[in-house]
Amino acid sequence: MNRRTFLAASAAAAATGLFARRAKAQTPSPNAKLCHACIGVGGMGYGDLNSFKSHAGLQIVAICDVDKGTLDKAAAVLPGVRTYTDWRELLAKEGDKIDAVNVATPDHMHASVTLSALRAHKHVYCQKPLCRDIAEIRAVMQAAQSSGQVTQLGTQYASMVGDRMAVKYLQDGVLGEISRIVLFMTVKAHSSIPGPRPEKGSPPPTNLNWDLWLGTAPVREYAPQLYHPFFWRAWQDFGTGVMSDNQSHLFDSSWKGLELTAPLSVKAEVQESWKNTPARRADNWPQSRHVVWTFPGTERSGGKPITVEWFDGRETMPQEYQRYAQDCGLQELPKIGSLVIGSEGAMLMEHGTAPRLVSDGRLKKHPKPALPAHPSHYHHFVDACLGKAKTESDFMRTGPMTEAIMLGNIAVRIPDTELRWDAAAMKVTNVEEANKLMGRTYRAGWSIPGLG
């Protein structure tokens, strides 16, 4: 059996559960160290590694990255760690030696790695967004539920005081009946590029295994600084765009606080130059968009539908929303943040900070909620794996939020058209073209069991 065949067979075995019995027996007691593997250790992955490394109850025993330079940098801070360039080989060889993994690859590889790890009965922390496609999200949620493993989406702000305050305000009904949520990012995104791709590529650097980096995506030539290590998010084959990257953070507190469920419909307006350029529209994401979802009512909206808006790529927000900033002493809305509007007032939150309550005076002296002590998002995951806690951003809770965001991405690709959503059937009921974008075809040798 050659190496390629071995890796393919090992990945399939892990995905179908042949490692499950042995691996499941290795689940540690609350007093044991968690043996952990990091898959993707560059950029955000390097930060993730150091955050996990700081937990006294965890030991990183293996790491993986397709870029040898990145791999060597990470290995330098982990003496004795075992290193891999292919995550499939890591899962095959470390199957009975690890209890948990974190996934910090480009978006297009999240589902492959996460599904394989869950099906091998490993706890999984996956960076946001959870997956690239709605079909992948459904498969990951099913695997998480079937395996019973601890999961956590990498929305690290969800464990910080500001976001937890916002959730508590909403749960307590401080704003009255909620009617609208506005999420916005007016600063130019550093991961957004105009495209299209260059006509001719170039050889990849010797430290980068370009075929492994492409993974499930269609083959294309390497181009310096255009995909790896950073700008991949702007390309549809690899990333999910600025909106899904940031909305995963900005939407989280409202999603949890209001107990939202699947949207009823979504419609997008996008950058004209992108919309009118077929090569760009087929290959990368626009640099600005306005997306509007309609969600079914909840107890905290008085049963009335809730409107959720996303804005990005514009210099300023509409004046109807700017007044909320002025009402709480700001000249204008922050560059990145959220606004929740209710019948008794509003809540404005700059990304990463505590929420501000805005009203005609009724909420001016409303007491701040008393919150229990809470570890970092990473330590919370480790504590849960060790049986000492329960994660708040598990895949079953945050997967549906990611699905709603990805439905917005489908609307972006079919702009100016309302898409009516049947979540139970995983189907857009009025635009057949949209249903072709629920999943994708993986290139030969990279299929995902149960997905194609």
C-alpha cells in the first residue's frame, strides 16, 4: 500500500468510526491531562495553540500544517511535539494518543477535518465559521450529536464579559419586545480583495505543500500572497467572505439571547461593480453588501417576526441608526458592532466591548447584570473536555446560526432576489438556482463520506 492509498484508507476509517472504540476508551477522567492536537498552526491557529497551551490540564502532543515554515515556528514552542503536514496522517497515527483537536484551517477544510475527528470520537474546537456550505453544517451537527463529543465554535468573544452581558440583557427582556438587529462593519476589511484571479500562476514556495492546502477545493495555480497565508477568505473556493467571518462574532449574543431559530427569508444587495463583472462574481466575494433576513418571532419579540440586517463595505451607516449612537453620547456608530432595537430601548455594542443601553431615560440607571466568573473560550472548552464544564458555543447551538449566515451568502450570489427558506427540507422554495449552492463537489481523492 503506497502512502497516498494509506492516507485515503486511514481517513475513511477514521470517518466511518473504525478508530472509535479505542479512542473513546481514552476519554480522560476529570483529573487527567487532555492530550490535544492542533490542525492549522499559522495566523489564528498560532494564537489558538498558545491559548490552549496555557491551560494546565492540557498537553499538545501533535501539530499539523501544510506550510513547513509555519509548522517549524509552532514546534519551536512545543519541545518534543510530533509534527505532520497532512491532517489525515495525524488522525491515523495519533488515533489512540489524542483526546481532542482544534481546527484552524481555511474555511473550505473545516468540514473534512471536523467530521473526521468527530467520527473518530475526538472533542473538537473549530474556528468560525463552522463550515463553508449548509450541507456541511448539517453533516457536522449530525456527527456532533451522534458522537456525543464536546464541541466549541471559535467565537471567542462569546466568553468575554461584554457578550455575556448582552445575552443576559436580552434574556431578561430589558429592551422590551425586540423588532430589529443591525450588524455592521464599515471599516474596510483587510481580507477583502477585488479579484479576479490572475491568468497565470507561479510555482509555490518549497515550504508549502500546495496540493494539501487546496484539499477539497478545485485545482488552481498558486499565486504569491493572493491565497496563502491570508487572503483566501475573499475567494469562494476557500473562504466565506467578510460577512460570515465577522457576523459569526457579532450575531452570537443576539442569537443566544433571543433564542432565534432558522430564518424565513433572506435578500441581499451587493456592490454593483462585483455584480456586473461575471469573472469576479463567479470567483470571489463582493467588497460590500447589505443583507436582510426575516426570522420567526420568539417569546422576546412578542411572537412578531424579527428583522436582522448586515452592512459592510460602506463608509457610514444609515442615519436612522446613527441616532442611537448620538443618543448615548457618541458622534457616530463604531466601525464594527451591533445594534438591537426593542420597544423599551436599544442596545449598542462595539465589537469586543460592553453593551450600552439606549433609551429615553428609562434604562439610564438599569443595573449591570451580575455574571459568574468565566474562563476564556479555549479554557472553557478544555474544562468541558475534562468533565468540569459545559460549553456554551457547541455546534448544536451555533451550527444553526452559521447556517443562517451561509444562507445569506447564497443570497449574495443571487442578489436582489428574496429567497424563501424551508429549513426542515434544507431548501429554498422559490428559486431553484439557490439550491445548487447548498453544497459542492469535492475534487477526486478528497470526498467527504456522507457528502460526496
